[in-house]
Amino acid sequence: MGYHTKKELNVVAADINLKLYEGELVGLVGANGIGKSTLLRTLSRVQPALHGNIHLAEKELTSYKPLELASKLSIVLTEQIASKNITVQELVALGRQPYTNWVGKMTEDDIDKVRKAIEVTHIEDLVTKRCFELSDGQLQKVLIARAIAQDTPFIMLDEPTTHLDVYHKAYILKLLKRLAFETKKTILFSTHEIDFAIQLCDKMIVMNKEGFEFGRPKELVQARAFSGLFPEDLIIFDHKSGRYKVRG
């Protein structure tokens, strides 16, 4: 995977081979600039793969039509939304767009899924606000609610806990864990909250300069997969506690 520039082909990572199952919460971790966002954008068809095949529900990703793909995969990327002048209610309701008719008329089922998405993310007090009135953390929760309202079997999120305090980081990740378990959705997210991810994820993808490692957190800790992610002059990974510690 990677991208084309005007002068050259930039390969970010290669030889990635993995399979995700329903009901799993999968964390994607690695240092800044290692290619986490590029991997998510490639897996979600936001950008094309340079080589190889990606299958979603036993079907080649490139063979999906846009609306069909939107009913299978919902994504929350780090890009800004097109308009912040819409209300929170309206933004969450956009998650139902793949299922509404050409005039966007929602059925009772659509309305119910929007309501449940708002409730499960605890943003009831924000629904009448316009998005430009929200803090970055509030907007992040609204975007997650939109993905939940889309009601796809696969949800992909790029750093969903950015701009949140430590309590709400834990809250969002536990929410994703509960959604994966209760609804049998596959949820893949990138994060810098490695300690939390080790505690909550069913599987993890660890990207480093040599490639990637994939497996259950406990197995990855035993394999010392987290040790080489960052320079060890300042922090080290303690394998007994499964956490990073500051040197000295």
C-alpha cells in the first residue's frame, strides 16, 4: 500500500496479510507517520491499493458499487466534515443515506436507528446544536454516532479518541468494545492509546519499520511486538504490566 506522487511511487507498507472476523474489536497501532491512516484509507477504498486484493464479506472490495459498499462499511476518518452548519441530529441522520430513497425520506426504522445511535453515544443534549458550536471532542462522538446509525457490519475509525480527555478516551473505546461484542460488528480503529488498546482489543495490528505483527494483545506482548515502536531513550515497554513507562 502507498500512494503515487508526480515524481514517484511511495510504498508505505507491503506484505500485509490478515483476516478480521465479526464481533472483533481490532486496534491498529504504531508510531506517527508509519502508515496507519494509509492502511485504513486503503482498506476502506478511499485510496486504491497499489497491489494485492482486499475482500469484504467474501467479495472483492473493488467490485462493490458505492451505495452497496456504504451498506457494508462505515468509516470515521480525520478529515473535516463538508459543512459544520448542520445540526447534530442532521449529521447523525446522514448515516442512513445509503438506505433512504433519492429524496432522503427516512422510514420509522431509519429514525429509530438514528435515535439509538444518539442514545448509545450519550449525545442527547447536543442534538439541536450546530456542528460549528461543538468542541473537537464532542464532534468526534457525533461522527461515531453517525457511523453507528449507518448500521454496517464493518466500522473503521481513524484515531477516534483524538481531542478527548483520558476518561472519554476510555469511554469511547469501551463503547466500541461493547458494540463489537453485542452487535457482532467488526470494528477496526487506529489509536495512540496503546495501553488502553492492549486491555480492550480482541486483536491488534502493530505497524513498525520492518512490517507488521498481528494477533491477540497478550500474544503480542509476549512476542515483544511493542518494544521497538518508539526510541527507548525516553520510554520503554514493561512486559510484566503491559504498559509503557518513562525512563528514570
